[in-house]
Amino acid sequence: MKKLSKSFCWRPFTQVIFNQNTHKPCCFFQGKFDNNTEINKEVRNAILENKWHDGCKICKNLEENKNTKKRSFRFLYDGIRDANLVLQNKFSAKNIEISVDNTCNFACITCNSGASSKWLSENKKMEIPDENKNYSFDFSFYKNHDLWENADTCIIYGGEPLYSKNSLNLLKFLIENKLSKKLSLTFYTNGSILNDEIAELLENFKSCKINFSVDSIYERFHIIRWPGNYEIVKNNFKKISKIKNTSVNITYTYSILNATNFVEDYNIIKNELIDDIRINVVNNPKIYAARNLPENVKDKLINSYFNEKDIDRNIIDIAIGELQMPSYINSLHELIKQLKIYDSYRKTDSSILFPQEVWALSDK
């Protein structure tokens, strides 16, 4: 191969994302392949034929749109580049991302039963029709030494990975097969589960990065990330921070449920836990997007954000950018109606998430 093709990307040669019994080369890929097929081969074949695979249309469209300011995802690759993999059209897993299952002990308001087994039981209790089921998961596929032999990074999603037996069994497999010492591990966790067994497992890896999802504080945390307890998460955060090979940070999921309390939340989290706080803006499901707040409320928030001095400017700009977007849907009445149903079953009070003028809209 003398010249790289116009669609060339390293990810199909070195990276794989597993979800249940399917895989794909990256998070932007449109589609998925069955795990009984050779990993990413269809995409690699297209690249070597100087074609764009249909699943790569997000990057393709970004690059062909001259008005876009975004770089396509393939140019952000910073992993290993091994020319032999391209010459031989072979896959060697350097980075593995895996959702082991949807086992979870939280039913966060912005989540659903596809990502949380807790929501399956919640919907059943509330007599809400639910087409999702527990994951179909062939764990034997992942107990393959060859799959992991050359891997140097692994990201594990859930559900809640530290609550899942499959996830813990995967860690034990990697340790028992002497694969863990060269593997950098990343977890995304709700922070509710930590015991001596988990701590001992994490210590066997080259490094661990633990990303805590914290959407609010105290009683508001309990409502949004039901039935979570902020104090438990705070204590677990401090304990896990002491594991020698482990680094921690916070991801704050910014939504209509916490936008009006964001500054208070941020400053308390910063003071009580850490100043390494990232922001993740909710745009799906659209009903939870902060941009759906009333215009007068958004204007007040934007003005208050502009004057905020104690929060990282990049984070403030992201929050302001979301609020400046036009509403997806005029659905506040339906949202609050839905929250009141949750409150009736959970014995919570979602009105504390909003200014009274917003909550009162459902009564008009």
C-alpha cells in the first residue's frame, strides 16, 4: 500500500467497541457487526479499496462539508500506528471498549432500561410498557487471550460496571492470565459500589482512571440518580482516590434537571471532592435537554453564568452554548407530569430541581 486512501482510519485496525454480542470500530460508526465475524473486517476492506464504508458517514459528511469547523473523528486518533496491520489487513486490539451488560443499581431519570436493569423493574412497578430486556451476553467470547494479548487500554461501561458480576469476572480473567499489568483501565461509574475486593482487583492493573458521574448534590442527587446517596458516593470517591495506581475525576451530566442549580452543585463538588470536573450535555432523550427551559429562565441563567468567576471558562461556555440553542420541543408540561409520576412511586419531590415558576407551569 503505497498511498493512504482518502478514507483511511487507524481505528478499524486497532480499536473495537463491544456492546452485547456485537462490535464496531468507534463510537461514531453507524451500524454494528456480529461478534462471530472477523473484527472490523468489512470496514478495513472498504478502506483498502479507497472507499468510505456506509457506517463512516459521520466523518465523511464532516469532511465533505466545507462549512463545518469540526474535525472528523478519524483525525483525532492518537493510538499506535503499525503499518504491518494495514499491509496485511489485520486487526490487533490496542484499545478495547466494552459494555459488559446493563446491570445497574440506579434508575437515573435521564437513563432507560436499555442501559439500566434497575429501570426494567421500575417500569414494571409503574406499569409502564417496556420492550427492553436484560442483555444477551456471551461472556466466553471475551475470555480469549488472543483478543487481549496486544491491548494496552480498556474502557468499561455499564450499566454499573462495579455492580456487574460480568465486569468483575472480566477483571479477574485479565489478572489471572497476566494481562492486567500492561493494561490501562478506565471505568465510568455511579460511585455507589466500592469494597475491598474491587480495590484489590484495581491494584493489579497498570493504571486505572475512574470517572464518577455526579449530576447534583444531596437530596437533588438522590432524585436525579435515584435511589443514589450523595454521601456514599462522596465517601467512595475519597477512598478510591487513595488507591496508588488510580486517578479520579467527575463528569457532571448537564440537563434541564440541574441547569438552575449547576453553579451551586459545581462549587460544592469542587470543594468537597475535586476540581477536575468535566461536563456532559444531555441531548438525548431530548425532553431532558436544558435548552427546553423557558426563554426568560435561560436568559437569567446565561447572565449569571457570564459573571461566574469560580468555574472553568470552557465549562461555562459549554453550558451557555446549550442554553443559547433553540428548544427541541415545548414539553415542560409533559416532563413535569412524568416527574410527578416518579415522585409518587419513589416518595421524592422533584419540584426542588426547578425554580417555582418552572414547576408551576404544569398547573396552567
